[in-house]
Amino acid sequence: MSRSNASLRSEELFEAENNRLLESVRAKASMMKSVSLDMNREVKSQNMQLGDMGGDFDGAGGLLGSTMNRLNTMVQTGNTRFMCYIIAFILVVFFLIYYLASNRS
């Protein structure tokens, strides 16, 4: 009879250990599911931001393209005095930005 009781006790210990390990696996699976859902939300959010940025860059590209077309038209018409004013303005702005940036650091 002691063999039978020992066998029963052993099975109960194995069953308890299995239940404890099973609960541990369930907790880890739940945690992994939560992390994967958070990752999914983050990826969707970043994809949406990237899509918005793509549209913004397309708009900026169109604006730069039309500006270049205007500059080309101005150069072709031969309005050199106006072109000198524009170049002088760009240089002043560039040096102003350089001066402000160098004083900041």
C-alpha cells in the first residue's frame, strides 16, 4: 500500500508542478500578446506619420519646382539687376544664419 500511496503522492506533485508551469506559460503568452499588440499600434502610427511626411515632401518639392521655373524664366528674360538683388539677399540671409548659429554655440 505504501507503494501505491507514494505513487499517488508523486502523481499529485507532478500535476501540481505541471499546473504551476502551465500558469507560467499562460502569463508569458499573455504578456507577449500585449507587447505584440502595442508594437502593432506603434507601427500603424509611424506608418501614418510617414505617409503624412511623404505628402508634405511632395508639396515642398512642387513648391521648389515652381520656384526654380520662375528663376529660370527670370534668368532667360535677362533681368540682371533683379537677379543681383536676389543673390545679395540670399547671401545676407545665409551669413545672418551663420552668424546666429556660431554665436549660439
